[in-house]
Amino acid sequence: VICILFLRDVTIWPRTMVAMGVLIFGATWALLFLGFTPRRATTDWSFGIAAALMILGLANLEKKEMIRVPRFLVLLGEASYSIYLIHWIAISAAAKVVTHERSVPPVIKFVEVALAALVAGFAFYRFVERRITSAVSTKTAH
């Protein structure tokens, strides 16, 4: 739905969309964090709608050249499918490693595991996905 709206230029007030998405996302997260946990389906819908608003607003801001996306975020976006494919394996492996870190605070362990998943996914993109994509596009061009 977001893609269709984006392609048809239906979006109005993209900055407001981003702000509303951030507000809804933050409020939902705060309610969960503070223990006011609504039904799981409710939180899933809240996070999903918030993310959709942010994506649609930011995509339109970029299309209208009102923002410039930093190169590292573009690379992260290009690698997103590889990150998606690899992240559970990387999280599992990294979690096994960080459980042995006795004096490390849980928040640091979380960051270590998240970074490990990103790095593993990006490495898979760089050394596997890009090579396969390049080989396939070279074959189809001939």
C-alpha cells in the first residue's frame, strides 16, 4: 500500500507523516516499556502503522529532494535483504558468545548482538549477494 501511494504521489505533508510515525512509534514503545502492554496485535499494528508513515514521509522527502540520505544508510538499504536473511543465524551465534561475558551490562550485550547481526548481514551482501547479482545480470545482458 505504501509503495502504491508513493508511486502515485498521493502523499501530502510528508514531514507531518514522519512526525506522526515517530510519535506513534515512541508512544507504543513507551507503553510497552512502562508495562502498559496492550494486546500483541494492537502493538504490532501500532508499530506497523508508525513505520509505514515514517517510510512514506521520508521516501517522499527524498524524492522531492528535501532531504539527502547519507551514503551509509543507502548501503544499509542495499544490504537489507541479506541482513534479513542472515540476522537470525548471526543473533543466535552472537548471543552464545555474549552470554559468557559476566561483567558486561545487558544493554552492551544487546548492542554487541545487534552489531554482529548487521555486520554478518552486510558481509553476506558484500561477498555473496552482490557477486551473485552481478553474475546473473552479466549473463542476462548477453
